[in-house]
Amino acid sequence: MAFFKEFKEFAMRGNVVDLAVAVVIGGAFGKIVTSLVEDVITPAILTPALKAAHLNNLSQLVIPGTAIKYGNFIAQVISFIIVAFALFLIIKGMNHFKKKEEAAPAAPPVPTKEEILLTEIRDILSKSSR
């Protein structure tokens, strides 16, 4: 039973739950990006190039005489760039908000009684030395 208790404590730790949520959201986000690349960007940007090559989609881009489909590779590179850029923007935004929280100036510490007395003594001595 100790094994299951230890596993439960591990699995319910905040970092593990956050990671699980991130993986699920990342998978869904990956599908959105794939659709964006295949259904929006590829037809909008690459259609003229594909028509010039007499092709319908990127998967038909192959090296003649081989099974190397460099068209699929191009689509995956575009997808990766979009995901990386989106994550960059998200992290940049999060860091921006963290900086705002950290930038709030802390109240100056209240001087102790000794500091107040020493300041008064300093002021009196400076006045008397003039």
C-alpha cells in the first residue's frame, strides 16, 4: 500500500498535474496548428507554386524515383515554426506580466529606534560644528 500512496502523492503534486494539462492542451493546439497549416496557409501561400509544378497538395512533392516526400517535410517545418512562434509569444506575455509584478516597488523599511536616535545625533553634531 505504501507504493500506491507514494504514487498518489507523486501524481497529485502540482507540477505533474500542470504538466498533464499542458500535454493535453499542447495536443489540441497541435491539431489546430496542423489544420491552420494544411487548410489555410498551404493553400493561400503555396497554391501558386503548386499550380506551377502541376500539383494539388504538398504531399505530392517527391524526389523523382524515390519515396522521399519533401512536401510533407515542408508542411511540418511550417507547422513547427508556427507552434514555436506561438509559444514564444505566450512565454513573452507571461514574462511581461511577471516583470510588472516584480517591478512594484517595496515600501522602504521603517528605521529602527537606534537609527532614528543616531540620525538625530548626527544632525545635532552637524549643526554644532558649523
